[in-house]
Amino acid sequence: MRRRLRLHARRARYIIYKETLVDLREHLWTFIGSFLGIGIIGFLNSRYFTAYDNLFLIGSFGASSVLIYGIINSPLAQPRNLIGGHLVCAITGVVIHHLIPGQVWLSAALSVSIAIVLMQITKTLHPPGGATALIANIGSPKIQALGYFYIISPVLSGVLILFFVAVICNNATKHRSYPRNKEWYKIWKRQYGFGHRKV
């Protein structure tokens, strides 16, 4: 028992050590990817929306950027989750807004809650998608006037921009790989000396 505890303590120290190392290349590519992704979306949206609308639109994409540029191996950052999650949430948000147009508190709560359940069912869970559903209900009249076009632009167009920038920037070095390849579990096991339950 004592030997097992020492082994677990040694592994925990190693993981903490590895997780606290500063990898300048990793941070540089995270910065470049998120800057380009958000910058391109912001530039394109600024031509069609007011600054207030632009802030809300980029809000959910900013959270997506944390996942797809900063935690690229996360299951929540993979293309199915990124694209599918935002689309499921955008559709849900617009539909609920049209069904309950006058009660923002109710339509907002229903949109987010239903969107989460639909993402779970479709296996496209992407936390920033909740904000995408919310924006369809609390955005300015100009955003709400887009109706179902909100799903195509800015949501789908923005998500595709984020995705293509992620593919380019996250594969620019041999240390990063996106989308996550099937060998991630073996790499994790080799790197840390033990494994977690397969996702």
C-alpha cells in the first residue's frame, strides 16, 4: 500500500511539473491562432453589425477560441463539437425566439437549456454554444431581424473561419495536432506513464 501511494505521489509530482512548464512555442501558436480567428471574424462582422452586436457575436467565438487554440486535444474542441455545437445552439436559439418572441427571460432560459440537451443527444457538446443560443434571444433588434439567416451568418461562417484557422495554426509545428488524432491516448500514456479512461 505504501509503495502504491509513493508511486501515485511521484506520478502526481511529474504531472504537476509537466503542466507548469512554459512552452513558448505552444503559447505563440495559441496567440497566433486565436488572434487570426477572432480578428478575421471581427473584421468581417464589423462591416455588417454595430460595435454592440459585434461584441456579443464574438463573445461565444472567444470562448470557442480558448478551446480550439488553447486546449486543442479536448474532446469539446474537436470539429464535430465546434461546428455541430454552434449550429445546434443557433438553430435552437432562433426557433425558440420565434416561438416565444415577447418573453426574453423565458426564451433565453429555454434556448440555453434545450440547446445543452440537444448537444448531449447529438454528441456535439461545446460549452460556448450556449452563448450562441442566448445571443439569438438577447441580441439587438438587428441580430434578431436576421431570423434563420443568423444560423448561416454570422454563426456558421464564423465557426468555419475559426476551424480553418485552427487547422492551419494547430498543425504548424510537430508538437501540435488538430483535429485530435486517434493516437492521443497512447501519447498520453507514454508521456505520463499511465492512462485515463478512453473517451
